[in-house]
Amino acid sequence: MDSSKLAALIRDVPDFPKPGIVFKDITTLIADADGFAATVDALVARYRDRQVDKVLAIESRGFIFGGAMARGLGCGMQIVRKPGKLPWKTKRVSYALEYGTDTLEIHEDAIRPGDRVVIVDDLLATGGTMGAVAGLVDALGGAVVECAFVVELAFLKGREKLGKWPCFSLLQF
């Protein structure tokens, strides 16, 4: 399925979560069996020959793609969550948002030194979340193969914030 057909499966929701924002809703993409399969297949094909040890999925919509990617790549998967959601010892990172800060956690043994990691999330906006998670991978001794996204809002220039970490997005708006 070509990118224009995938893009057509994503619903625009005006004024969510606040007035003036047009939210890119992927639930319509994942509800379409062919669209979801094409999305996962494209992500898996990109990393098939890149010796990926782990797919690291960001809460919560990154989980949708992370498990399917790990299965397709024949590698492990780990998750990054909001505080208090993981049952084992964690490493935490806080990062700036437009208004305030947010925090994410990962199990301290989720990434081993030398692990080659693809980090996946549904959408790249300003880059704050992905930058924080990529920093966690670095801190745990892993190597970020790439930061992968289904959708990139290019006008927000989030890719620039990710500087040293390579990025890939299937769709750009």
C-alpha cells in the first residue's frame, strides 16, 4: 500500500486536545487490516537487515507497533512507561513539554550494554519524548539504530531536536 493510501486512513480531529490543534488519529489506520499490516510490514522491512536486538516502544500508541515489529524482526521488545507502571527497578527521565515537564521510566535491565535498539512511537511532534527515551537508551549502554515513527508533523521540527539520533517516519504531514 502506498503512502498516500496510508495517509488517507489517518483521521484528522480538529481542536483536540485543545483548540487550534489538529490531532492525527491513528485508530482509523489500525482499524483497517490492510493499512495496519502495510504499516508494520514497511517498518519491519526497514530494519530487517540492521541487526536489531530490541524494539523499544513508547507508551502508549508505540506499543501497538512495537510488538508487531519485534515479532516480524525476530527480536525482543521492551517498553517505556509513565511513572509507577513498571513493577521492577527503573531508570527515570524527565523532560520539558510546552507547558511543564513529563517523566518516563524503563526497567533498568531492559536494555543491555551493546544492544542495538529501534525506538518506535506513533507520532513525532516536537521530539521531546523521543529525545528523552533515546537518552535513556544511551544511559543504559544501548545503541539507537533509529527512532521510528508512523507519522511525523514536519512543521514542528521535532527531527531537529533529535539531532544525533537518526530518524525515520513513514508519513509526513
